[in-house]
Amino acid sequence: MNMTPVLVIGAGMVGRAMALDLATSFHVTCADFSGQQLASLAKENPAIQTVVLDVRNAEDLQNTIKPFSLVVCAVPGYLGFATLKQLIEAGKNVVDISFFPENGLELDSLAREKGVTILIDCGVAPGMDNLILGYHNTTLDVRSFECLVGGLPLHRKWPFEYKAPFSPIDVIEEYTRPARYVENGVIVTRPALSDAELVEFEGVGTLEAFNTDGLRSLLFTMPHIPDMKEKTLRYPGHIGWIKALQAVGFFSQEPISIQGALIRPLDFTSQLLFTEWKLGTHEAERTVMRVTVEGTDRQTGIETVICYDLYDEYDPKTNTSSMARTTGYTATAIANMFRDGIFTEKGVFPPEHIGQKEECFHYILNYLSDRGVLYHKSQKDNGK
């Protein structure tokens, strides 16, 4: 079979899962800064070609991407925007999960000028929650949107009862960046970790939900929806420990002098938490998400509440974490969808724009279902 070539940039936990999944339908090359991670990936599937790459080296990046028309980008968030801009300037189509803090829509005119398709935030959240909202926004006058989501260890360990599927410094960024949500049509900014509430999940129990800055592109693409928010889920008590660290200054980026050496408390804290929060190679964890869309059906005038619930666990057969499955397989679904010519528009598109196309929405859900990532839909009309 003559398979399409694709470049995956990033061989971390999610990048590995994407490369292995794409290898069933693409000729995959994977690039990463770590030769060790690349060697491990090549050992799992020798058909995957590997190349050591530092995306901060513009010349090396351009030489690496030259043979590929499609790139799946999974670099750390702080490198994401600059890397994506270089990929666009080189005329490459991109599926991106780097979740950079900048607004990716700012690159739309450049992508249209270069005639490429750029699909951003293609993970679980942001990602699938946007896709779901975009799909139902085509038939409902949406009144409110809420996403509750979190990755959690299956076995709870005091004090944090948390394990990070990515770098602790990225988690701390989530805990410190001001959270934006929409209330009565107005963008409201609150501290991260604020407005904590307890929420029940069947089969999981009680979890703690709190504000984080997760709406991203929805703030700009869905301004007609009066109420929108995303909250992060953790086991109860977790944010108390985080707030204590924050109050003492452990997350400060201002250097302090310790025995004549200048050090940022944030770097010190991240180093300590790396060991405490590091997800073990075969450690069981789970992803929990609930997306709720409320609105009025435009055809029938019926008030409706639609919920999508996701519960996914680490897969011991493939040694793939649930966060890698739910995030990575969303991106690989979109890569396959693009390869199959189902989405062909040029420019920068967040998942809510992809979800507006019914064929795309069902393609992605079916692709995930085939891999055991299941979204269970429930609907109540007129409050019944």
C-alpha cells in the first residue's frame, strides 16, 4: 500500500501514541530533541523513521520538514506558536496539539496566503469539547456551554493525589494563568483555582472542579453564547495544597538568592514536583470529562440539555496512557480526516469550526470509538 508520508514533531507521551497510531495508515517520520525517546519509539515500531531535531534551530527545522506536506506538531506549549508560524511559512499543512498560550487565529491570514490548512488545539480539551460545541451550535441557539475535564491517577497518593502526563511547569502554568470565562455575554477574568465546587461522576465519585483558562479560541469564535466556562477536575483537597504553595511563593518567577546563587522559585518547585508528579511508565490513570450544551432547537423551539461524558483509562495492552489516547487519537483522527480530503478549507481552524461539518464530527467520533475512546451522549428536552 502506498501510504502518505507524515512528520510527527514530538516523541513524548502523546507524540509516541500518535506516531504509533499513524503508522497504521501513514509512512511516519518522528522528530524530537531526545534521541533516547526516539530510540524507544523506533524499537516499538521499526517502520517509523526518526530524526533528532531542536525546533529552535530554524535551519534544521526547515531541512527536516522539507519532504512533508503534512506535519503533526506536539512540541511544548512555549515553543508551539513560533514553530507553527515557521511551518506555515514553509507551506506545510499542520495538525497541532502544542496548546500554546498565544492566539493561533492570528496566523489565519498567513495560512490563507500560503494556501495551507492549519488545524489547532486538536486534543481532548481543548479539542473534543470545542468540536462538540461547534457541531451542536449548527442546530441550537446555544445558551450555555460547560466543560469539566481532568487527568487523574487511578491510585491516589498523599498529598497531591495527582500525576502529570506532561511537564510540571506546564501544569503550574494552568494553576497560575488567570482564567477567562463568559458570563451574561461578558468575558470575566478570575484567578485560576477559583470558584471551586464538588461534582459527582458515576464510577469515579466526587471530584473538585475549579476555574482554569481553557476556553481559548471559543472566546473569539462563539461570542454569541452568553455563558461559557471550562473547569479542571482533581481529587478533593488538591487545590488546597496548590494554593498553599502559591501563597508562600513557590511559583514565583522572580529570582531569589540562596547561598549566593540566584534561582527562580518556580524552577526549584518544578524540579521537586517532577519526581512527585511524574507518571510511571506503566502507571494506571484515567481521563474524566463532561461537556454540557444547553440551548433551544431552532427547528422545534424545544429547550434541550445535551451532555457528553468521557471516561477512559490507561491501556496496558499498548502501554498507552488515557491522556495520550484521548488527546493523541483525536489528533490522528483529524490527520486521517485531512488526508482523506474531508476537510479542505485553507486557513487556521480550531475544532469548533471542524465540528460545524457533520461529516467531520462523525468521522472523528467513529475513529475514536474504534480505538475504545467513547463519548456517551445523553439528552433532556424541556427539562425532562
